[in-house]
Amino acid sequence: MYSFILLVHVLFCIAILALVLLQQGKGADVGAAFGSGSANSVFGSRGPASFLFKLTIFFAALFFLSSITLTVLQKQNIAAANLLAPPSAPLSASQPVAVAGFVPPAATLPHSASTGSS
């Protein structure tokens, strides 16, 4: 379930990026706004919202809902994992700690004839 929602979440993200890149910027016709009497001026009303704008808002809402859903599912997964894990016992000073790949040095090594004395 989590993987499916994550996949849909990424698809919503890609859709939002594509829709934002397809839209015309608000200041795209600034030259026409000064002196040509255009209804779409820089500080004027935008007019009716375009279909791409409405679709972007729709995908943004779905993106936020999927974000919240992923957060709740992840919280439940962490809570379930904490319930299944047994509590760890504290280590005492007398218990040796094993480290992977560590070989403790030998306490005493027998000396051989290679020490230089005959």
C-alpha cells in the first residue's frame, strides 16, 4: 500500500511540474500591457482561470493529500516495528562487546628463536 501511494505521489509531482511549465507566465505580455489597452494587464484582473490553472490546483491538492497519507502510514509502520522489537538488555561491564571483524590481541605470545638471541 505504501509503495503504491508513493508511486502515485511521484506521478502527482511530475504532473504539477509539467503543468506549471506549460502555463504562460503572468508577466509574459508586459509590453502589451503598457499602452495597448490589453485587458490582461500586469496588476489587473486575471480574468477567468484557465483550464491548466484549475488542473494545477487539483493536482496540488492531491499531492498534499498523498503527502499526509504517506506521513500517517510511515508513522504507523514505525509504531508497529517498535512493538515487535524486543527491548534490549543493558550491557554490564563484565560482558564483552563483540564487534564484527575485530580480532582481540592475544594476551601472551610465546617467544620463538627469531628474537635474535642464540
